[in-house]
Amino acid sequence: MNTVSIQSRKTLQVFSGRAYPELAEEIVKYLDVSLTPQSAYEFANGEIFVRFEESVRGADAFVVQSCGAGINTWVMETLIMVDALKRASADRITVVLPFYPYARQDKKHKGREPISARLIADLLHTAGADRLMTVDLHTDQTQGFFDGPVDHLFAMRLLADHVAEKYKGEQITVVAPDSGRVRVAERWADRLGGAPLAFIHKTRDPRMPNQVVTNRVVGDVEGRTCVLVDDMIDTGGTITKAATKLFEAGAKDVIIAATHGILSDPAIDRLRECGATEIVLTNTLPIPADRLLPNFTVLSIAPLIAQAIHEVFEDGSVTSLFSTDEEPAD
């Protein structure tokens, strides 16, 4: 019986959406590859068109898209890119979303509400995505919404190591801006050598988005450098009211650290006036130069994402990238 055998070789190809090509360019520099060229534009009625200028057949494809302002446009563009790759016979399609869109809508607070984070996962899977990679989900449970492997990367090491180095010798207290972030704050406290923990007790009206009532500080913050940690800063209401409460409770300094700088209005004004010594963010989302305050520090997430892409492509282990030193991932 005659047989034919071929020895195939995997090809890594990275594709960038139009939302934030600068981050994708930075990622491919670490990978020592180039972005696959493409044509992308909108028709007069807003329909999006995407076509890749090189063959993607058999490729291990990574679609990088940061869904910032204009979020619905970028979600749709991502789905169209994935569909184009699937129909062009890409071997495996990994969607890299440094900021997962609709992440806050991960459960129903009241009847007749959507679970939009699940809808996004379903849309990605239906479009043809085989794998999802993202950074600091609003809640860990969102990983279970996607029917396939999910690489949930953490920016905590990047952020916490910056704080530890810059404020070495200071009496640090890690502060969660609400009770929902206490577990994250505990990981920060461990990373910072067992720093004390505090949190802000607050209430929120689920009928009024982006409006928070801050009540009181729970924990010892007087005379200490307080590190307020959160996953995102949108309008800045939660984090800036927490900073004000900390100063009222006698905090010496307040450092704000968050992964995703959405920075919708009036976030910049609130952050400017809150008195924080430093605001540390990552570049999972674009931050225009005219919105950068003097006390902003923006750390690059590109090396972490590039390392994760390399490990996935090489069929290596990504576990070390989404676990903490103190608590190995399952």
C-alpha cells in the first residue's frame, strides 16, 4: 500500500485589531516576529471589513485586541477577524484580550438582567476561537464562561514589584476599595512580605451605575503608606472616594494601583484631585498622552503576554504566569 507522509511545521502568526495596535507591536517585538498585514475598514453604514494579506492556512493564530473606548466596535471587529481566520483554515485561533469586554456584567443582580460577560464568551466561541487569553478578569468565574482553554494572566507581580521597590522601607498597608477585592488585596499583602490589610466598607445602588457611597475604613492605616488595589479604574468614583477616606483616617500617603485604566470621564479630574502620591497602571488599554497625569506610572504588560503566547505556541506551561508564588494554580 502506497502512503504519503509530510512533516508539517507550526507557524506563529499574530494579528492586531485596530483598537490598540501599539500594544500588539510591542508584543511581537518580544516574540521576534512581525504582525501579519491586513486590510480593515468600515463601510459607509458602519459595517466592518477585514482581510488578511498573507496566507494563514495551518497557522497558530493569535488575535490581539484591547477593547477600550468604542468597545462595541472593537468587539465586533474581533469576531470578524476570528471568523476570517477560521474560514481561511487557521489551525488554532487564540483571542488575546488584555481587557475582557463586559467583564463587570458577570452575574445577575436583579431579575431580567443579562450576563453579558457570558455572551461575549459565547460569541467568541461561535466565531471560531479555540482559546482565550486575558489579564485580570473582574471575577475569576468568568473563565468558566468560555468553552475552551482560558489563560488568565495576572498583572499583580508587575504592579506589586514596582511598589515594593519604589517604597522600600515604608510602612505599607494594602487596602481593598471594597469587600469584593479583599482576596486580591490578600495576595498583594503576601507579595509585599506580609503587609497589613485594610478595606473600605461601601454601599452601591445597583440601579445607579458608577455611583458609590463610601462608609468607613476597616483596618489600621494611620500614619502608613496605603496601597489601594483594584482591577480597573473606570470613572474613578470608587477608588478616589476610598483615597479620601484613607486620608481622613490618617493615612500618610496613598498609592493607587490598578491593571486596567479605562479612565472614562470624569476619572482624570477625580484622580487629579484625590491626593494620591502615585497612580500605577498597566497598558492593557491605551491611555492618550493628554490624559496622563504627572503622578501616573504606566507599566507594560507586553512582556507577560508575549511570554504567554510563546508558551502556548510551544505547547509549554502557562501555569506559572497565572499563579502566585504563594498559591500554585490547579
